[in-house]
Amino acid sequence: MLPYFFGDPREQLLGVYHAPDNHPARDVGVVLCYPTGYECVGALRAYRVLARRLAKARFHTLRFDYYATGDSAGESEEADLDRWLSDVSTAVDELRASRDLPRVALVGLRLGATLAALVAPQRSDVESVVLWEPVVDGHAYLKGLRARHQLWLTSERHERPAASRHVSDHEVLGYPLTERLARSLGLVDLVDIDLPPADQILIIAGNDEPESNKLDARLRSLGITPDRLHLAEFPSWTEALESPQPLVPSRSLDAIVTWLTRETQ
Amino acid sequence: MTEAATLFGESGSLAGIVTEPEPQPDSSKYPAIIYINPGLLPRVGPHRVHVKLARRLYKAGVTSLRFDLSGIGDSAPRHDRLPARESATQEIQEAMSYLTERSGKREFVLFGICSGADYAFRVGCTDRRVVGLVLVDGYSYRTLGNRLRHYGLRLFRRRSWANVLTGKHPLWKWLSMRESSEKLPQERPSLGFYRKPSRREADAGLRAMVSRGVNLCILHSHSHWYNYRSQFKHTFPSIGISPQVNVEYLNFADHTFTLLASQDALVDRVESWLLDADRSPRARKL
């Protein structure tokens, strides 16, 4: 495992590269796209385990922090959807160039899946995409985030009355939500895509099963029949985030590795 | 800004980010800061506060290292079965040695939230390279003032009485536990990697550090366990008024500094403490 910065040195992104455990390495790299905001923290351990298992299955694997998140450059207030889309592309370029790989697969969870689905059709080198509980409808996603934030604030006002005087309208659960970010998130609609993200697609559905079904139908109308998987350990990732411990849905991670291994032969 | 990713430590598997300012005329006067994981949260800290603070202090010429203890974030787990608190102590010391080797830093401030504060305290007690500690939501002990505020406020809350009447109030649980002779919890429930010392042990440790010249920045958010400005002074009267001890209480902040305003306040308070020539570890050098 190698942590390193890549991309424009003034706006560098922190990546963690996992080398294949054995030779010969596969000629497909895997770029892991994190969720964002509060959904990301609970996912980091699962991503690390997934990266290790992919490396064991002889994939070159790169996970990374988007601009203005984690250890990457940028203040949290600079979070920007267009910038994150270009970061996914930068990470794909980085993995391909540094390991001399012709093709990649993208694996994303929640907003990470959405970014993967939006970036993949713009490129010719993305062979497979795993969309794990993707944010299909950005407007509904924002509404859900704000509702959760309000719920937290209600309990916070009870516990810490002084907190009421310090609340900003432009924050959600510990992270800034600028008008620009909110506007661009609100416009996300995966049912509206014109091109399929890749030839091989795996959708892992959770609570948003109706949304995933809409995406499934859209992909079929575009000529792609996605594979479907349900989490073995719990009904949905978003529900599981309520758990106080970091989550590692081990069997589901294995299922992702198995699917990628099969689809990238 | 120069930030570099690194792997260090005896096993070469501790992952961290070094924020290293260009050499400035007075940058060598500042000790380096090491950020310790709070619980199982990764090195960026809750809501990235470690990153914010490291980058703010970078502008003043402060070198820092935020890293993951083994088994957390990007650092590999250990295989020697060393208890978490012992391995954490050892790894924080390895982090100091690494910064000495890399940047020539010989004096350090340890920054810890929650269990990170516990580790910082323990290393600070024994390692003379530590010249300052920032302990955020570290040890707190209930005082009379704390109990009066906690229970007094609830006497006038409609919700408390509603809970009593509907059987949801913790009082009922307490009574049923008492009837069934279960052991009653005395203090904050302890996670496996966090053991709170007795008040006497904590007092002895803090006094020893103060007499050694270590400067302390004690910062508390608002909780059942810490709910008024002077609680630290009332808990540790012998050191609470020492000029080497700076106590801050953020009554609007929660334990993970969720509100952006609380993150800013945390960063502001620590920055002004560290850069204030009269109160900070820097004062020792002037």
C-alpha cells in the first residue's frame, strides 16, 4: 500500500495505491470512488478492505480523496461536483499512466457511484462499473441530507441550546454545502443519461431500490443489461451507516471482487 | 503549501501526511504538532479539523504530522498483540522520532481528541520531547457544579417529566438495575482502547507535566460530563489557575465538532494558544 499525492501539484489529490499481490497482474486497474460528506467516514474501512482484496485478486487498485476532501488539497468550502468529476478522470489517468494499463474499472458507493456513472461514458477506457447504491436523483439526495441534518439539529438544540446561535444555512452534518454545490447536486439525474457508463455494469441496490430500478430500466433502454446484487449483510448501506462501528460488509465485498474478476477476464 | 504523504515507523507501515513549511526566520521556534486519531476516525480528524488546523498553522511556519495509528485509516494492523494503548504510545513516539529525522524537530505538541487526548496525556507524562499538549474532550470528572447544572436544568424541562411519566427516563433503568443488583456505571463507558485514570492519577500526571514546563491547552465541548466554564478549575484546583494551562470551553460544540462554527472555533483557539508568546510552548524558547 502506497499513499502518495498526484495531479496538479498546486491542487494535489491524495491517492492510496494497492499493488497486485501476485503476478501476473491483471491488465485492468480498479479506481475506487468514495462517497462524500458524512457518508464517506463510515465507508473508509470497507474501501480499504475492498482494495486489499482486489490487490489479492491481482488488480492494480487506486483509491483517492476528491479535491477539498480528506487529505487532498482544497478547503472543504471548495467542494464542487464538476471538480470531483474531473478528479475521477484524473485518477483514472494516473492509474493507467503509472501502471501502464489499457483499461480500468470504476467502483463507487453513493455519490461516488454517481460520479463513476457520469465520468465513464466520457471515456473509452472504462470497461466495467460497479454502482453501489448510487445517488440516482440528486434532488431527493439533497432533500434526504437536509432532513437528516434537521433531525440532528433538533436533538442538538435539546442537548446544547447554545448551538442554535451558531447554525449556518450552508452546512450539512459537519460539511459545507455551498449554493453552487447544492445547485449542481440538485441537477443530478442518472435516469437522464444518454450513454451507458460501460459495457459491464453491476448495480448494488439498497433502500433506493425503486431508483435503482429506474436506472436499470434506463440502461436497458440504452442496450445494456446490468447485473444486480443485494447486500448480504444488511438491507442498505445508508441504514448501516447508523451503526457506531466502521462497517465491513465482507461477503458483499467478495461478491464485488468476484464480479470484477469475471467481467474483466 | 508542501504536504507529503509518507510511511514511517518501525514496520514502515504507519501512514501519515507531513505539512512542512518552507524554512522561515522564526519557524524553528515552534514545536511540531502531531495529530492523533480520535477513536477509530482517520487521521483527517472529525470533519477534517486536523487538516484545517494543520494548514492554518502551516501559514505561521508550524510543521505537523497527522498519521493513522496501526489498524486505523491507512496504517496496517500490528501482529504483535500489543494492547492498543501501548501500541499507540509506542507509535506516537515513533512519529516524533520520524519528524526529528525528517525535519530536525526535537520538541513536540501532541494534539488529541477523546481517546487521542488519552494517548497524548500518557505520552506527555513520560516523554520529555513533549513540550505542549492540546487535549480536546480529554478526561472530565463530574463536580458539584456539573451535577447541579445537569440535573437542575432537567427539573424545569417538560420533556424530562414526560420521560419520567412514560417510563423512558434513565432513572427507571437505574432503579431496575439497582433492584437486579447489576453493577451501575460510574463514569463514561470505556471503549477497549480508552481507559480513564482516576481523578487523582490525572491530577498527578498533569501537575508533573506542568512542573516540567509543559504547556497545556485543554478544550472541552459541551456534554453531560463537562457543562460549565470553570469545571476544569474545580476538578484540578492545583493546576487550573496555572499560567501554563489554557482552558477553553465551547458550549455550542459537540464531541465531533459537527457545526462549522465549532470547527472554526476549535481551530481559532488552538492557533491563538500556540502562537501566543506568553501562553504557548513557544514561550519556553523566547
